[in-house]
Amino acid sequence: MQKGNIGVTTDNIFPVIKKFLYSDHEIFLRELVSNAVDATQKLKTFASVGEFKGELGDVTVNVNIDKDKGTLTISDRGIGMTEEEIEKYINQIAFSGAEEFLEKYKNDANAIIGHFGLGFYSSFMVSKRVDIITKSFKEGAKAVKWSCDGSPEYTMEDAEKADRGTDIVLHIDDENKEFLEDHKITELLNKYCKFLPVPVAFGKKKEWKDGKQVETGELNVINNTTPAWTRKPADLKDEDYQKFYRELYPMADDPLFYIHLNVDFPFNLTGILYFPKIKNNIEVQKNKIQLYCNQVFVTDSVEGIVPDFLTLLHGVIDSPDIPLNVSRSYLQSDSNVKKISSHITKKVADRLQDIFKQQRPDYEAKWDDLKIFIVYGMLTDEKFAERAESFALLKNVDGKYFTFEEYKTLIEPNQKDKDGNLVYLYATDKEAQHTYIEAAKSKGYDVLMMDGMLDSHFISRLEQKSEGKVRYARVDADVIDKLIMKEDAKKVDLPNEAQNALIDMFNSQLPNDNKKSFVITFENLSADNLPVYIMQNEFMRRMKEMSATQSGMNFYGDMPDSYNLVVNAAHPLIGRLLKDEEAACGEKVNPLVAKLDELSKKRADLMGDKKESDLPDPVKEEVKKLDEETKKVRDEKKDVYVKYASESKSLRQLVDLALLSNNLLKGEALSAFIKRSVEMM
């Protein structure tokens, strides 16, 4: 028996491994099974070039648990090792500068293991002792047993082993007994080894017999050795891609489209990406792309490897140019990874372009589900946005689809305003905005449907790209004649006092809600327009919508919804309302108006052409008294209008109709409106 110390430059590597790698301790199984697969693949290579002339036979890697002995064993029939090779590969660990490196990467187990090739030593994270029983494939080789209890000391002796290959026997320690449970090992093998290129078996298959599960004689192979992405696209049919998707995501809906990646220059990259159906929250859908290195699972957190918008996709990427054990910071800074990211973006864009050209009806049928990917990509990746302009679609309220260029051609003759700007009208709720959509259509205008969760951001991007030549306006943001103004607005022909009266009356009947604010404005519209509209301010509404999906815009999200109540001064009902108000309130209001005129004249006389700050103190005091009296008279006048408004069913009805058309009339107010409507019939 040979005894010795493992050649490391620190006193003891094993406490370091246990301490620093513990957070990722489950990766030991990936490392050991991957090593077994590598040994098997090497033997196949030697056989193919004539360096191994024996029979390959069954090369399945076997994983077995012995609960009585407390061991987990990984066995292969690969190349095995001689005593000299154990000395070289196991006992001599190149570990210079260890302490500094370990301190730098102490929170990143993958970086440490990958940097030092310590895959085998990860077994000590869960073991109190590890045995290697191995026999080289070389002719005349002797079997060797290596043993280590987690100290730098090891023993090595001759062993009995009939067959070539290696058995790694882990004597699981007391803190990690979970790794002696079938369900835990099954979970890890499915996670890390599901698509390894060599069969991996975990025990024997089981079947129900006489009311209990019993083992059969058949190996329980857990992996698919030739997953779809490793095969040539020409050898696959649509149903093969669908079947593989269900293998990856058994509970998911069928995907929309797939893209088969197959690149061998300037780097090696294979994979299949799928466009899934996204139901609501895009964040929930992320981290569904699985990254592999030579069919060994690395991670499903692929930010930095693929552009952010493509993290919404599902599927597999496999590249030997991305090391198996890497840190997140490495992925984000490595130039090879950046090239891969750029290439994937191009391939996705090319594939979408092909589908659009060759299968446009099918593409349009899936656009509503596909749109979130395209829009997200155009918002976050400028190169993708440039490519996407030829296959991104706009959908109108009638369910017709157009490319950007097609839609521009459609509306250009009719939807330019007096300043030559092209105005894109859009709706976000076809039912709620039906009245406004119909008003636009009556003018011969087309209305887009923009009801996606990212559409507010997308609209702003499209406006910015147009450099002021294009404007997007939601169809209920103003009366249609103002959304696309063909001529200067007509002057409102209402005396100031009439406007003041209407402002006081309408304001008094609008909802008293700190989550909503209303501004009364006047327009001289045609008589066939409604007498009163409620419009939501386009800028503020869009900012609030964007704040819901973008951090840093909470300021807008906390502000009240801003609405304009537009009074059509040319409508007969407004004229009649003012006439009724004059008849009911004139006797009380006229003296107050006269008094206000008198107070205003007195104030003007006192002020002259001076600023208030330049007035002598006695005059300032007089001005102050006049202002207080003016406010008191105004409040009296306002009270007269408010009292009249509260008793005027016609005015109340006009306000409620405007609120109702914007889905702002609810609860008690809605019940009162219905009751009043019946009474007025």
C-alpha cells in the first residue's frame, strides 16, 4: 500500500472546498457523471482510431445508492486510470495562488471548480471518504484503489476489478444524507444529465406488482443521448420539434415557432429556441432557456449569453465555447459570449423574416402571441429593431395586419394634420372606446389596436424615431377634429362670465376623488358633436402606463389620472343650459357680477402702473382688503351656480353621460344616473 500527501500549495484544500463550495454542493453529481461520460467518449475515440482494439460493449454510466453502506457510486466502462495517471491527475493539484483566488471567488463555486479542474474534488463537499477503484483500458493494466478521507493524506493500493473503467464511491457524510435518497438523485440527474451523449442509468426500472413497486431487470436510463438539437435540421420534422419541446416543458402549451441553431464558425453553437405563448407577466416567463456545454447542463440563467428580450424564449443552447464552470461576471465580459449573443439575435431575426415571407397567413394568426417578443426586442436591442421593421406588424381594430410601410401607405393620404404630421390613431379597449373609434371611422380614418403591456413604450419609441414627423394619439384623447386638426381651431364665442358659470357648475358635479383630476376646457365644435366629452390627457396617461412596467417612473404612477372635460360651446344643449341658468340665477348673480366689476376697477385704480411690492404700506393694506372682499363675492357667486347645478337634472345628465362613456361612472353615481334617466323619459 502506498501512502502520500496530495500535492497542494496550501495546507488543506478540503475545508476550503466544503466551506466555499457548499452553496452549490449538488453540482458534485454533475461533475462526477460528466467525468464518467468523458472517459467513455475518450474510449470511443481511441477505438475509432485503432488505439483500442477490444469490444466496447455496454458503455452505460451507472449511478447506484447503497443505503446500508451509506454510499453513492458512479461507475463507467471508459478508459480508466493507471497508478501513474492517478498520481498525475488526482494527487497533483496545480493550486498556486490559492488563498487570494479563493477569497476573490468565495461566493462562486462554479468559478473555483472550473478554474482548477477540481470536478472530482467536489465530491468531498458531501463525503467523509471517497474511494476510486479503477482499471485502465491499456493492455496488462492493474486495478488500483485510491482512498482519501478529506485530509491531504491518501492511500493507494492494488485492487480487484475484472473490467476496465472507474468506480467513484462516495461515503456520504452525516450532513448530506439527502444524497442517499432516490428522489433527490433522480432530481439532480434529470437537471444536469438529462441529455448527456452516453447512457446514464440510475438503478433499475420499477413497476407496480402486487400493490407495491418492485425492481425489474432493466436499467433505468434517465437521459436522451441524441436530443433534437444534436441532430441535423434536415433529419427532423415539425412533430420532432414539438415532441422535444414537450420533453423540455411537459406542462406547457404548444410553442408558436422554433428556430434551430447550427453554427460551426466562428464558434460552435447548436440549439433550438422556441417562441412560447406568453399569458401575462413577462417576468414569470424568463429563465426558460437551458444552457449546455457538450450536452452537460450548465445553467438556466442565461442573461449575458442571449440578449435580454430573448430570455423570454424557451429551449436549449449548447456551445463548447462556453466553459462548463463559469461565473456570471465571466459570461458578461467574455468576447466569445458577446459574439454568440449577437449571432443568436441575427438568427432569430432571419428566421422570423423567413416565416413572415413564406407563411404570412400563419404568422399573422400568431402575431398577437408573438408581438410581445418583437416589441420587447425592438425596445431593448437596436440592431434587432432595425431588422424587425420588415416583419413587425401593426393590427387595426378590424383585425387586419400591416407592416409599418403598408400602414403608412394606407393612412398617409388622409391622416395628415394641417402641419403635415402623420397622425396614427389607436385604441386600447375596443369596447370601452367604441364611440371614439366610430367617430374616427366616420371621418375615413383608420384606428390601430395597441393593447399590449409594452405598447406605451413602443409608441414613444416610434414617435422618437420619426423625429417629429409622426404623432400617435389615442382615439379618446380628444375630439376627433382636434386629434387630426385640418385647420386652425375656431374661436370659442362665449362671454367670460358664461364660461365661469359653466366651469363652476360642471366642476361641482364631477367626482370628488383625489385619484382623478379634471380640467374644464371649451371648444367651438360642430353641432353634430357631443355637447360634453371627457378626454384623458395623452402625455400623462402614457407616462402612467409606462411607469407600471419601468422602474424609475414611479413619480408618474403616483400622480392622479388627468382628464379634460371638453364643453362644446356650439352645441344647442349648452346654449339651452346657459339660458336656463340665466333665468334661474340671474337675479342673484347679476348684482354679484356688478360688484366684482366695481372691486376690480377699484383695485386697478389703486395699483396704477406699479407692482404690488412698490406700493406704500397703507395702499397695500387697501389692496389686501379688496382682494379679500373679491374672494368673498366670488365664493357667493360660485355658491349660486353650484346650488343651481345640484338641482339641474339636465346638467347632471350631461356630466354622467360623459363619465359613462369613459367607464368612470360607478356605484351609487351609476344607480342615480339610471334612476334619473327613467324619470326624464
